[in-house]
Amino acid sequence: MAMVNGMVRDQGMMPHTIYGSGDGGKYWKLIAIRLYNLEVFVYTVLSLGTEKTTCKIEVLLKDDSGKTLRFDVSDSYFTIQPPS
């Protein structure tokens, strides 16, 4: 699994759940759930009103019962800026 320019890539066939955080991972917001056969997932970031400099993405791979089999979190922070 790899994070590339706002896209998550994985060749697996397990359901993916994607979360985002604007506070360095203290709180996570659900972005997408039960995405099967995910190779690329492109998402639109909603306007936040203020710049967020400690954003992260987390991707969970779960089996059909909902048990987390593996996960990955952004290695470093990224910034989301409001529209200019």
C-alpha cells in the first residue's frame, strides 16, 4: 500500500476503510468505507476555512467480519489550504 499525491494504491481485494485527520491523528474522520478492489481512490478535500498543517490519512484493510488485518498511516504531515 502506498500514498501518492492524494491517492491510495493497493492491489488487494479486501475492503478498505479510509480516514482523514486534520490534527495530526488525534481525531479521525471517516472518508470512505467498504471499498473493494481498490487500486486508486481519488477524493475531493472539502474547504476547511483555515489552513491545516498537520493532516494525515489512514487506510485500514478489513476482512468481511470487520476485523482489521493491516493498516497504514501517512508517514508525515501534509497541508490543506483554503481556496485563495
